[in-house]
Amino acid sequence: MIINIDDLRNKIIYRANYRGTKEMDKLLGAFVRDYINTFNEHELNLLSNLLDIDDVNLYKFNQGLKIQIQIEKNKITELFRNYKFKN
């Protein structure tokens, strides 16, 4: 199935903003808003994969805490790991 890049962006934006916890809605929503228009199709797919990870491990990963899973190291995960939410 071929997906339109704008459809992929919209899907990612939705998934980032409706996570299940307010903290992750804000953190991932802000991260996606800041970067989504700079990512190519490959990077958008990596971001989509990042959004498949549960909130607890994603939050701990972003905060530099120990996580229970292995997260692939790539441009997107490194950007997210170093991302600081600004209110």
C-alpha cells in the first residue's frame, strides 16, 4: 500500500497528540509540531515507529531514565531523547 506523505504526517500528528496521558500528549505533540515538516518520508516512518512505543518507556527515554526495552538508535530517536519540552 502506498501512502501519501501528507496522510502520513496527519496520522503521526494525531497519534502524537492522543496518547492516553496528558504528559505524553504534550511532549510528543510539541516534538512532532517542531520537527514534522523537516522530516523526509524515511524519517516520518521512523517517527511512526517511535510512536508505537508505550508512553512509560518513551517518557523515561526522553528523561534519560532506565527503560525496559531496546529503542533503535537513529536520527529520530536521538532528536527525541534530547528534546526538551518548553511550555
